[in-house]
Amino acid sequence: MLRIDHKKPENHMRIRAKFAVATGVLLLLVGSGMTAAAEKGQSEAMARDVMQRMAAYTGSLDQFVIKGEAFGDARLDAGLIVSNSVELVIKVDRPGSIYVESFDGVDTKKIYIHEGALTIYDSGNKFYARAKVPEDIEDAMQFAMEEFDLDLPLGELFFADSALALLTEQDTVLYLTDKSRIGGVDCHQVAVRGPEVDLQLWVEEGERPTPRKIAMSMKWEAGSPRHVALLEWSGATHFDPGVFVFKAPEGAQEIKFVGSE
């Protein structure tokens, strides 16, 4: 399973080309509207139904674009916790092409997966790395995680069954409410409590059950840093052929992934 920066620190990517983008935090929300379903014993079934409908819909999309903003906690030397933010663009053309771009106001990070090739690029350091990967998106992401410790932002959402990718057998799943508003639309709000990561999802109601907000809290890190992403989904019928192909900018230097030949 390819999560967003879920792995423990000793397993983190050693090539310092990881995106500063993630999602996450399980907020402790208390209210009669959120607890009513749980009190009726329907909470888990309702939550899993929402996630399964979300997975069925997003898994049916051959081409799509996600745009949004991601926020992640960071601790300064003095102990002050601050939030970093990036703009995020993701383009997917199944079965084998992904383009991910994040921009923090200064530097741009990019990931390309296309026709069995993975490329990452960091404009701040002006370096890029390339590697061969399986041609299928899911196999490519799994390979990149296992071989290079690479975390792909929002990676679970690209799987054909995103619900299966997001959940583990140890997770507790709760349906909180159908009265949350994200980006001007009504959303189901679901919480997942896991052994290492707590997750919340806001899934759009109606015929387009896309995740409009996703939040995580990494419980194995000091202070349980929170990461949140606000997302807008749109379908696509055509991508420019060059979208998924990396062309090295002038002056960019190629480096190697740790573990690659």
C-alpha cells in the first residue's frame, strides 16, 4: 500500500526528493449529529459504504485531474508548530500515466510515471532522477515505494480500489455526519482510526462521490503532525501527449535513486 508519508522515519526516502505534501489529521469532533449514527450501531456499515462508493466511482475514471491545496505541520527548533502549504496538481491517464506537481511559492516538485519510467524533479536543487518501473500505475507506485522509499502524494486515490488501499484490518471506521460542507458542496464525513495513522475523509454526496478533503495524523511522529488536503476533481477526455513526459530543463543535473543501478 502506498501511503502519503506514512512510513516510519527509518524507512523514509533517502534521496531528499520527496514532496512536502501529504494529508492528514483525525480531529476530535464532538456533536450530537456526528454521534447519532454510531449510537444506532450503523456507523461502521455507513462509513464503509461511503468509502466503497467513492472507490467505485474514482476507480471508474480512466482520465482525471485533481487540483487542490495541501497543508502539513512542521516543528521549529523552539517547539513552535507551523503549517506549510503547497498548491497541488495531479493528472492521471490510466492504465500507466501520472503527473504530479506541487508548488510552495518558491520551488516546484514534479513526479512523472509514464510507459514504465519514473522521473522525479526538484526545481530548487535543479536535480532529477529516473528509474524503470512497471507500466501499470498501481504496480509502478508499489515498486517505487518498495525499491526507492518514494511516497506519492495522495497515492491511494489512484488505485482501482482506493477504499482497500486506505483501510487495514486493524482500522476502526466511523461515519460522522452527512452535514459537512467542503467547497460549497455537501459531504459525508468519515473517520478511520488506525494503529499508526488516523484518517478523515469528506466525500461529496450525490453522483460524484469524490474525496473533497482528506486529513491524517501520523501518530508515530512526535506531536502527531497533521496533514490536510483540499481537493477538486474534474474528468478529462484528452491530455497533451507531452504532459507525462519529462524534459530536463537547462542546467538540471541527473542523480541516482538510492538502490538503483
